[in-house]
Amino acid sequence: MKNKNTDIKVFISSRDSTCSECGENLGHKAWITLDREKGAVCLACADLEHLVFLSSGDAALTRRSKKYSILSAVVLKWSRARKHYERQGILVEEAALDKAEKECLADSEYRERRREREAIRRAEMDRNFVRQYAIKIREFFPACPKQRENKIAEHACLKYSGRVGRSASAKEFSEKTIRLAVMAHIRHAETDYNLLLSKGYDRWDARSMVEKEVIEIMTKWEEPRP
């Protein structure tokens, strides 16, 4: 069912939270969405885990990042002093942020900002584990586009420092876990799923609408290379 309110909101919880879908204890200050019926939902289950955070402060960068990002979300945190939620920034697609940074910053500033972001990203990952995860993805999906297994593995293994604890499921090499990671990537990168979410469609309805396309692509990726 389509949601009339298309402005997706992510909240930084002020108390310990548990995801109502996967059951994972997210701890204090977790980044969550709120389902009217289920309650707290982690970013992984809400299909927002692939987005990157851009803090408030640079209006031009924020405006352009949101413009180029098909899917985005507003990040809010409760202020005890002011008794209302305050905007902390936005979550956007990484490619959109890259494009916005290039437009907003001089070349040297852009490169420095990109290096800082990549350093944080590297610090959040166990690089050796990511490599092993990527190898497994390639084993199960030999026709996966070149280097795509690395991107999928990084998203699956990212620890989301301070955002959401999704490390438990990513530490498995089971075929089921890997298939779910590949399925999520295809959904976001190869279909109109993000566009549907941005238009306010319920994520379960949106998943249903792209399910056939996702399965077709997964089947192609599973075929042995000639």
C-alpha cells in the first residue's frame, strides 16, 4: 500500500531498542525507523542500510545530495532540552553524495573529504573478512558483474559504527545469508525499488512489485560463466 507521507524518517533512539523484525538487540542510540504497528525497525530490515549519512551544516551539499539521491531519509534525534525532535542530517545514496561533493567542493577539498570518508569506512570493516565474503559470493554467483561481489560484501559486513548493530548476520558464510545479501543489492541497484520507496510505497508492496525482476537477475548471476 502506498504511503502518502513520502518523507522517510530515521530516528536516533534515546533508549535501548530491539528490532521488531529481526529481533536483534540494537543497543542505545540505535538508528531506527518506526512502524506504526510493529514499532522499532533497524535500518537493515527497513532496507535503508545502503545509504550514507550526511550531517547538517552544509545547505548546498545537502540540497544537491538529496536532489541526486533517488532514495533519502531525514535523521532525527530527540532533544530533552527543547522537547522536540531535531534534524541531524540526511541519509542518501553514496553516488548522489559523491556527485554533490564534486559540484560543491574544489578538487583538493573533494579529494580530502573523500579520503576521510573512505578512512572511516575502512575502519568499520574487517578487510580480510570482506575479501572472504566476496569470494563466497563469487562462488555462488559466478556470473555476477565484475567487482560487484566486493561492493555487496562491503555492504553486508559494514558495522555501521554508532548506527545499527548488524554484525551478527554478516559474520555467517551460509548460502542463505549470502543469497539475502545479493538479493538486497539487486533490489536496490538493478530495479526501481528505491524509486518506489521514494514515492511512498510500503516496502513490502515495493518488494512484491520487483520480486520477479530480482529473481530473474539472481538466476542469471548463478549461471556458470562460459
